[in-house]
Amino acid sequence: QVQLVESGGGLVQAGGSLRLSCAASGRTFRSSAMGWFRQAPGKERAIVAGISGSGGSTYYADSVKGRFTISRDNAKNTVYLQMNSLKPEDTAVYYCARRTGYGVIGTMTYEYDYWGQGTQVTVSS
């Protein structure tokens, strides 16, 4: 049984930083691409960043390029999202997701089969 547990969300002022972590249980973590998605009230869940199984490839939504960094530690079965220069429009529930069996990054929600419970990120102006 695969479980994903996010942590690190919270309230921060605009311009501040947060680091999200997602700890994964189960096997084959290092062969699975991982993604961070977010969902704001009234909006659809959308990808923020993705990372390949090896960690050699990354993807970022245009809205976060240059501000967010995704990374993974396969020895710890953990993926991270470092968020800098946060803006009020970054406010959302952030979810990590696993694309089991695929090392290549996917950008759509249906490409991921396991999801964490979500962590709230609130950026005040």
C-alpha cells in the first residue's frame, strides 16, 4: 500500500519562503515520477512541478518558474518543493502525487495514481 504524507505548509507573507516535503511509503519509489499539484478554491487541480524517477529531469508550470524548485531524495523516499518569493496567488492546497511505474514526468492529474492528503499554503499580502 502506497502512502504519501505531505508536510511543511503554513501561512507566510508575500515574498517569503516555504519548503514542502512528501514522504512516500511502498516500493518502486525511485522508478516513479513525482509531481506537486495545487488547487485553489473554485479552480481545478493543476501541476506545479514534476520530477522524473531518477531526478534528472524536472518540469515547472510557467507561473512558478524561477521561484520554485522540486527535488527528491530516493534514499529517503522523499520529494521536496522549495518555494521562494511567494505571492498571494500561490495560495492553495498543495498535493504530492506519484506516477507509479513511469519514470517520465506527467503533467495531467489522471497520469498520477497515488495522492497525498494535501497541505494548505496561504500567502498573505
